[in-house]
Amino acid sequence: MERTLVIAKPDAVRKNVVGKIISRLEDEGFKLVALKKVKLTNEQAGQFYIVHKDRPFYGELCDFMSSGPIVPMVWEGENVIARVREIMGATDPSKAAEGTLRKLYGTNVGENAVHGSDSPESAAYEIPFFFSGIELVG
Ligand code: CMP
């Protein structure tokens, strides 16, 4: 069964909508496998988003992702990576479809409430970044 790493970002934590994000993923039928609350350093955020290191927004992204607590979680289900990306909507909340998590809870392209792995390869890097084997309870 496929797994994906989802993060309720600092803006979602500040807006008190972490529970709404979790509820939506539960309502879709996915299984919660792991969850924690952490605050990253700027360097840790940079490591997590290392694939974006040459992008112009990398510094801004690292500053934002280390600006407050986040809630990383692992969700399991059939085709969960692609389905969660649909449920999140477009990266820019102003372009995201009605009813998607980013449309509902995001502010702008940087502060977009939620992250989800974009491929099985990304999930294989992102899940162990936050969780050890014994923390993954399927
Ligand atoms: P995420 O899915 O977490 O993956 C990379 C993040 O970079 C993305 O969501 C956005 O929050 C952020 N991002 C993408 N494009 C921009 C941009 N133009 N300006 C600022 N942040 C961006």
C-alpha cells in the first residue's frame, strides 16, 4: 500500500486548521500512519527542500517553513500520493480548485497550508526525514 508525507505548514498551525486537514484526509478513506509536531531550524528546512535549492524562492521557503511549528504526518492508501495532491490543489491557492485544502486554508504561493510528496521517490526521502521505522504504525 502506498504512503505519502503530508505537512500541515506553519500557516495552517497558526490558523488552527490542522484538525480540518486531518479530517479531510480521514474522510477520503486514508489511514493515518504517523503524526508529530516539530519546529524545524532553517537548515533542517533547507535539507527537507534540498531539491529546490537552486530555485529563486528557496531562501523564502526555508524561512517560512522554520517560522513556526509544523505537523508532519504519514498517510496510507491506494494511489495516496496522487490523490492527496488533487485534494491539496494547485501550489498557488488563488489558482487552486474550489474545495481543495490550499484554496480553503492557503494564503499565497509560499504560505499554502499543506505539503504532500509529489512522487514515490520524494515520499521515500521525505517520510524517513521525519519518522523512524517504529513510528510508522500501519
Ligand atoms: P510544497 O508542495 O511544499 O513544495 C515546495 C514549495 O515551494 C511549495 O509547496 C510552495 O510553498 C513553495 N513555492 C513554490 N513556488 C513558490 C514561489 N514562486 N514563491 C514562494 N514559494 C514557492
